Amino acid sequence: MPRIELVTGDITVQRVDAIVNAANSSLLGGGGVDGAIHAAGGPEILAECRRLRESRLPDGLPTGDAVATGAGRLPARWVIHTVGPVWPGPRPEAGARRLLLAAAYRNSLALAASLGAASVALPAVSAGVYGWPAADAARVALSTAAAARAPELIRFVLFSPGMHRVFADAAAEFGVAAASAD
């Protein structure tokens, strides 16, 4: 079982083998975590993403899938780009979208493991601009991570103390051993 850590901070400065990017399907940069990773990693990441779009992913990366590039100037080897779902609100399709959110985590962690990464840093996918309720996003993230084929260390890098508390509460609720390493 992987070791799970919760930290508050900037995902772009994490010294891990792989950093997960909460990307949009175009893979061409955006706001939030996506924009920060592209800005800190430099033009090499965008160039690799463009090559992916020109070859394997002409229609973009589907929601729930994951793909890797180099990390450019980031202190990691790889960036794993994944697309989380947009929160649909409490409508019937929320359950199907929750499965897509779990797939985004599961596929990112499996890809990191298949690359040989021993450590991976992840953001709270979909819990920012995509509007996913923080508590539910944390439950999905932690329960998926605890059961996934994954690197030895899974570090959730959370953008605020409030989001850190939400993840810590979800870890306690699910009985997931998650060390806070702030």
C-alpha cells in the first residue's frame, strides 16, 4: 500500500518523480494548477503537449484519461496530465462524473507507476475552477489513491489550509493513513 501525505503548498516546487497536472482536454495550458505547471515548467512541456495533439490526441485528452510528458524545468521527471470532470451539480449524472473523477486519479497513479516513479504529487483535481465540492473531491481522491496501483509515495499538494483540512477530514472518515507533512 502506498504512503499518502497531505501538504499545503505549491505543486510546482515538489521534489518528486512525477507531478500530476489538472489539465484541460486541449493540453495547451490554462488557469489554476494547469497554468502554474506550464509557467514553471517552461515551453518544453507545451511543445510536448502540442506533439501529442498532432499525433495521438488530435481531439484532446478525454476526461478521466492521463498522458505523460517530460517536466521541463520542474524538479520532477514527468508531468502526468489528466482531465477531471466539471461538477454537474446534484443531478443524476453526478454519479457517472464521480466515476470519471476516480478514473482521473487511478489512471494518473497507474501511469506514474508504469513509468517507474517512486513518488507522485497530485492536486485536488476538479476541486478548483471545475467546481467539484471539496469534501466529495477529497473522498474520491483518497479512496481511489488508497486502492490504486501507485508509486510508493502519493503526496496530495493542496492549495490552501482549508483544502488541507478537508482532505485530512476525508482521510480520517475513510480510515486512510495520511500523514500531514507541512
